Amino acid sequence: MANTVACFKWVVDDESIIVRDDLTVDFSRARGKISEYDRHVLQAAAESARVLKGISYGLTFGGADVQPALRDSLSRGIDEVYYIADDLQKTADGAVTAKVLAATIKTIPDVALVFCAEGASDTFARQTGPRLAACLGWPVVSSVCRFEVQEDRVIATRLLDDVRQTVKVTFPAVLSITAEAAGAPLPSLRAIMTSAKKPQHRLELAALGLEAEALTRKTEVIASQGYKMVRKNIIFDEGSNSEKLEALLKALIKEGVLC
Amino acid sequence: MKKIFVFSEKKDLAAGLLTAAAGLGVEAAAFAFDEKMAQALLEYGPAKVYVIDGTDRPESYARAMADYLLEHGADLFLVGSTPVGRELAASVAAYADAAMISDAHNITLVEGSFIVELTIYSGLVCRQEKLRGFGVVTAGRGLAAAEAVGAKGSVERISLEPDKRVTVIKEEPVEKTGVDLSAACRVVGIGMGAQEADVETAREIAGLMGAELACSRGVAEQRHWLPLERYVGISGAVISPDLYFTLAISGQIQHIYGCRDSKIIVAINKDETAPIFRAADYGIVGDIHEYMPLLIEALKAMQADN
């Protein structure tokens, strides 16, 4: 039996972040969500586990507020979820995250394949898959847009800048996938209902055996500021459709961007 | 003196990164996989270009490169932000147990420390981070325009051990339409509020405007109406045209990140609450199916007048 793991992240929904006029950032109304790209990862792990006749596990390293992510992930097809809920995650960088995920994966039995998204929708740093593979001592294949799981290996197609590169790698391995590689269907009502009964395994950060240095980020954040576009925000709302369009085109000609 | 190593499998990108390194007043070196590229990179000022003997994928040398960088006193490994470069960079960072910052907009050297500017939350937040010790940074072509300064360094061949656990079975060229949205002066974008038949109408409008046709991520990735190379957004094309004319694009933050450097943004969308209107200079609240025929008519009339 070979099992799969889907690494996913509970992120701040960027639509709920408010950048004030003084460019400070207001997170007070921030909502959480499973990173959009990770929804594809959960599906990929669930489908692959069925091929391998194994168990699909979700894995997340989140803050103390990670609880809503667990039911959400379990409703997306995976069988069980492992999680670490510790506010250290709020300041963790890619190095810390990969070490925590790797240490957790080592506690999960018979893992053949670990799936990550190419990037998370908050930082979009695109590091976790390769870093995780290095921490585990496993090979990694990134930018995977298509894959086929076989008995002891995976055939994966990578979308690079100017070539589609097809590679093979034997288990265990880490795949960083793009959204093309697997669907991300909305969970059915039945899936949402049954997710409540699926196992959740909480691990404590302190129990993972990582030293303080491993849990210390390697960069120092020295400044952070919101970004706000300054735009004209002129709406043409007077007259017929033709008149509105004419006004728009005149404005574009005056701006020198249409001739 | 600080020492930066540079790598990209794309010559123009590697050249730009070397120019950025030169601007920091550091000693620069580069990795390359063939002599011709190494000779070309010398023009951009590195003291050394190390040609790695081997034909394996660049990513497969990550562990060996990490060891080499640490042994040779590198302070920063600056890597081109391509799929190959990003995997290599993150792997090197992990093997070296080092920091990594992705998609840097700017790098400065302040009191002996590298300060890197980046954006997070789909561009809503700009951040400056200081590297502690050796670090890895990825960056695209926007970091610095390549500037040849004349060769003064030398090429040295080195041998590094590749990791052969990932085997290439085949490589096929990606069929591209040749579109380079990042260089377009005008872009027409179509979004998820459109129907499939609207793509051809939008294409006609783009043709009349002398614009490239683009789309939001969902149109390319979920609906497959246009190729992936035509979607604008944080994970797609980042554009800076004079005019970005959007049709039925809602304007989610990740899309806006990809077009925020446009000189003028226009929105036509029937949803008056769509965030695209906050990002637009000019807008009309209305159904694109009513406005697209009128737009075609008006653009044709403008062409006839010219």
C-alpha cells in the first residue's frame, strides 16, 4: 500500500485585506480560505491514492485559527488530515515551513507521493515543494501540469517556458503541481457531511523534534506597506449606450492611448 | 567584498541579473552549461563564469551547487525566475539551509546586508526583508536591463555531481502563438463574465485597436478558451501597456497584479460592484454584448476616418 499527502495552506483571503489611504494594511476583517491552488493539490492526492489503493492525507501547518481548514480539506476528497496549529506559522518562512512539513510527513506511514501547489495564493513564493523534497531527501518534480501515477513511479509532464518536459521518478517523491494537473470541484453536500467523520490528527510542534534554529526564519522583515493604485475611476453613465461609448473613446484618444 | 553568483538558463535573464549584481558593487560570478553562453555572459562583467560539465537538467545540480556556493564564499545566489530557475533556487536554498526570497523587485546592499523588496498578497503588500547570512533570491527581467560592460573575467570549467533520480523521457516544444503580452502597447482582456463566442468578437476588437488579446486566469485555465500564455495575473503574464481594455473582467486582486502598471485601464462590466471599476481609469457599467458591436462599429469608423 502506498499513501499520498496533499500539503495545503490556510491563507488570508486577499479580497478581505484593506489597504488604508495611509498605506497601512488592515487585516481586522480578514477571512481565511484554503489557498486556491491547494484545492487542486487535495484533488490530486485523493485521486492518486485511489490509483495506489492507499490513503490520502491532507497536511497543513497553520496558526491557532487553522481549524476551519480541516473540515474544508476533508470535504475535498482526502481521507484523513494531519495538522499543526501553532502561531509560529504566522512568522514562518519557506525554510521553517518545509522543515515542519517534512518532520510531520516522517510520522505518516508509507508515503509514496507528496503533492504541493506550485505556490500559495498569499506569498506565491513557489518554494515549498523543492524545499520539502530536499528536507525529506526525496526527488522533486515541479511545474507539473499533467501526471500519471503507476505502480511504483509517476510520469509527470512539466510545463517549462518553451518545452513540455516529460519525466519519470520512482517513489517516494514530491510533485509541485499547477492548476492544470488536477481539477478542483466544489465539494458535494454529501462530501461536506461525511467530512465530519474523517480522522483529524493534531501534532504539536514541540513533538516534531526540531531544534530552535530550525524554527527560526532566515530573513528579517524590516518594512511592510500596502500598495494602492491611484486611478481616475471615471464612469460614463450619461446618455445612450452609443453616447457613453463615444465619451469613453474620446477620453482614450485624449489620453493618447488610442488613435 | 560581497560575492554574488548568478544563474539562469536564459541568456538575457542571466545578463540582466549580472547587470543588477554589478550595480550593487559586488564581485559577481555566474554558472553556465555551455562555453558559448559563458563567453557571452562575460560581456556583462562577472569575474568568473563557471561552466558546469554535464548534460543533465540544471535542477539536478542543486545539491552540488549549494555545496559549491558555500565552499566558494557566496553571499547571494541570484537566479532567474523561470520554472527551471525557481526549482533550482528553492532546492539550493534548502540544501544550503538558507533564506530564499522569490520574485524580488529590487535588491540593495545596506551596511553589509542584502535588503530585498518583494510583494505578497497578490501585490497588495510590499515588503522589505533583510537576508541573514547566505541567501537565494529569484528575480525576473524587471530587476535590471542587461548592459554589456566588456569582458574582463574568465571562464573556468567545473565538474559537479548531478542527482539522477528524475529522468527525462521526452521534451516537446510548446506551441506558442508567439504572443508577448508584456511588450504589447495595447491589450484587450476578456473575462469570466463573457461567453465563448465573445472571444472571437474580442479578438476582432483587439485587431481593430492594434492590441493583443488577453484574458483572466479562469478563461484560460478553467474554460480553455485561450492559451495559458494569454492570461494576465500574478501567475500569468504581467503587462504594462498604454491601454488595457477589459471586457467582463471582474478584477480579482491576482488579475490586477498582472495589469497594474498599465497606463490606462478601461472596464466594461455589467456588475457595478465589480472590483475592476476601482482599478480602472474609465468605465462603463453595462453588458458587453450590447457594447462590443458598438465598439467594433466605432473603431471601424475611426479607421475609415484615418
